[in-house]
Amino acid sequence: MALTPEMRHVNLAQAFARLVKQLKIWVYDNGVLLNSQPFTTYGDAMEAIGYSRTSIAARRSIDTGKIIGGRYTIYSAPQPT
């Protein structure tokens, strides 16, 4: 579906959402995968490790290998074990 100026807002939003890559966040606790499925929001990932949903630590450290809270690492793709 092509985006056109004549489209209703709802249809534009739905079409645009299909174009945007879905976010996947893999959280590891000392190298062990925390959840069998990736988190789809930074807020969900941060809440799972005991941080505030509004914390920006995940955004800053994704794919860097930086350890959060002394034990968690966050990646945009599953890591080999």
C-alpha cells in the first residue's frame, strides 16, 4: 500500500507501521538469556531487570557489551552461547 496525502490518518498510521522495523531487545543476565522471547520495548526490558520503565540505560548500552547493574547486557540480536 502506497502512502498518499488523501489517506485517512488511521490508514496512514497502519501503512507506516508496516514500514518501520520492529524493535527486538535481548537481555542477558551474566551471559544467560533472561527471557525466551525478545522484549519489544525498552520499557519492558528495563522493568524486567528491576529498573524504571523510563530509564534510558538500555538505549545507551544496547549492542555495546556494557554491563548494566553489574550483571545485565542488552543486544538487538540473540548472542551465541
